Amino acid sequence: MNTNDDKKNKIEAAKQKLHTVNTDQIASNPDYQENAWLQYTIAELGSWVSLLIKRAFHRHDQKKRAKDIFDAAQYLKMMKAHVDSAAENSTDECKAELKRLNANRA
């Protein structure tokens, strides 16, 4: 199997894991393959958030600063999709405990 097939299989596997999560809120970018972000780990996505926010604080150009902040928010949405997927693909007992924890937090 070639590298492209491996990548396609990884993307399909990730899509299957995230099939219950609404990813429509994540902005698409014509520069990248559709759903390419699914190949990134939460740690990798978090690194982008951290770096983009740091860069935004150092920007003089406010339009570029806004773009960095927007992009960081997109990476956060991608991270949340992974978290939501883990919750959705959990047992009923785990889902009940998550519901209890969220209710206590409110």
C-alpha cells in the first residue's frame, strides 16, 4: 500500500471516529485537503493554538493579529471535535457521569 492510500485510510478512520460530531463549524480552507485536520493529534492542534496566540500578541498589524486569533479558534474547534467524539463513543455509564459532572459545574 502506498503512502497516499495510508493517508486516505487514516482520514477515513478518523472520520468514522468523528461521525457523531458536527464538524460543520470548522471553517474549510481551499489550501488544504478536506478534513486533513483529522490527522492531527490533540497535542499537535494545541501547539498551533499556543503558537498562534503568542504570535497574535506580537503583531502590530491588527488584521494579521485578528487572523491569528481566528485561526487559533479554529484549531480549538478541531480539538473540541476530538473531545466530543471521545464522549460520544463512550459507554452509557461514562456518558451519565459526564452529564453529572457538567451539571455540577453549572
